[in-house]
Amino acid sequence: MARPVSKLTLRRGDRATLESWLRSSKTRKSLVERARIILLSTEGHSAETISKKLDVASRTVYKWRERYVEGGLGGLTDRPRPGQPRKLDAAKTRQILRLTTERIPEEATHWSVRLMAKYAGVTRWQVQQAWQVADLRPHRIKTFKISQDPQFAEKVLDVVGLYLRPPRGAMVLSVDEKTQIQALDRTQPLLPLRPGQIERRTHDYKRHGTASLYAAFDVASGKVLGRVTKRHTAKDFLAFLEHIDRSTPDGVDLHLILDNSSTHKTQDVLDYLAHHPRFHLHFTPTSASWLNAVECWFSQLERRALYRGVFTSVGDLRRELRRYISVHNKHSAKPFVWTKSPESILEAVNRAHQL
């Protein structure tokens, strides 16, 4: 049987408040709906009639009638939801940040959202909010190495000076070796990319040997001179210097930026440089490979040609290295632009030493 219809009686002053809610454009939609239910109930309409008129369930009408009878206008507001509070107080936020930065969980080497929620007694969403505001990302890690070279400042000024103010009429070449590049073949054929399926390959592989690549990156043009060798020795480096000498215009001074490998400083290399005065060697500080522009190109080579490459022999690998250099010089080469001043680099390193 339908419930008997009873006319709802409003408390003094509530009608004006309810009507003001309906007129205001800032009133929440849910609160407007509740105000209409109460006002229609004062006119003697049944719950079924109101539910059809407002397109709500009958139980919704009964709920807000009872809530108004019990608590007046205050009963029409949302009650606190069960479970953890949606907002963190300052003390709980400080606890989360303190745990994140000063402690390590027993179960792992770093914090996860789940572990922090367990230790702090909050929800995962609250942990995410606290970390986001503080810009904390415990799941990420970066590597670094601070150079201990006693001539760090002098070498930075020298190398960065070549990038920012290269000598007029000279070539600046960033030179390095990518050693022990493996010719890796997969144990089974690749499953190619197709709609709805990413490319797949076996996790295991066959080794067919290694090759080394000497590269000279022309800072002004972005083009690369390369030479693929079997090994990485002073003799191979000397042969690469001769290759650079043959491949560059005669009479142009060559400023080579190098790391501190022992193969760059043998007596044979020094004798060669003494007979070829157009070569000028500039060494980066120890543990500062990031200062050598060719490292960026090596990273590009790894991503675009080696990581997903399949090589059935060392010869196959050597051909791919030469092909990539040719394609890069034809389509992708562009001038290298260095943006950091020597002063900003030295300031950053000094700050790191003080940590």
C-alpha cells in the first residue's frame, strides 16, 4: 500500500532560504533538487508525484523529507562519508613528508603509494596528493657523478668556450669511441607490429661478436665522421686521426674534444700530433662525459639503430653503423647548440660539493 500523503510543515524562515537556493546560480545541483523536494512536499504532493516531476527515485524523496524533519535545513547537507577523511590536516601531511624523506620502509628500498598509505594510516589518494604538492617521486632515481678533476674549472672553460665561441676558420670536432657494440641476434623471428598488437621479440639472444665505433661529431654542422674497428686500441685511434685528416679540408685547424682515455695520450699519438700541428686536443674533465657533444649522438644511435636492431653477424652490424652515419649526415644533421654558460656549470658543481 502507498504511504499516506502528509503535508510537510516548514520551520520559520526556511521557505525564504529554500527559495533563495533555487534562485541562486551558485547553488549546487544536488542542493537545488533537495529544496524542490521539500517545497513540493509542503504543497501536499505524494512522494510518487514528486519523483515523477523531478525525475528522481521515490526513496530519494522520502530520504530528504525525513532528513529535513530530523535536522531542518542542516539535514539537507551531505553528511561526512565513512572511512578516511578526504582532506589531510597539516600534521598528517608533515608525517607523510617526514616518512618519505627520512625513513625507508622495512619491506622495500623505497616508498610506494601503497606502503606509505599503510604506514601513515591514510588513503592512497591522500598520499598521492601530499607527494604531488611537495613534488616528491620516490619511485624515480637519477644517477650522478661529481668530477674530482683538480683542473675541472679550467677544462670546463676551455671546452664550453669552444662550443660558444669556436675559433674562426677552424673545425670543432667532438670525438669519442663507442666500444664493444654487440652484434645481437634473436633466437626466434620477430612478431611484427600490426593493428592491436605491438611488435614482440624473444627475451634471449645470440651473440655474434663485437665492434667498436670511432666518431667525430662536427659541432658546426652536426655531421659525423665514423670509423668501425674490431678493437679499441691506441693504434685504432691513431688510424682514426688519419681518417679525420684525410676527410677534412687541408689547412683548416682541427680542435678535437676528447675524454681522458689512455689511448688518446700514447707516445705514437703524441708523435703524430707533433707532425700534424693543425690538430689541437682539448680534454674534458674526468667523470664529465656529459660535456662531450658526441655522447648525445651516441645516445641517438643507440635508440634508433642498435637497441631494436637484429644482427646476424659482425659484418651485418658494421654495415648498419655505416648506413646509419650516412643517413644521419644526409637527413638528420644539424648544428649543435650549447646553452649552459661555464659559470652556471661551475656554480652547480660547487652546490653539489656542499651537499
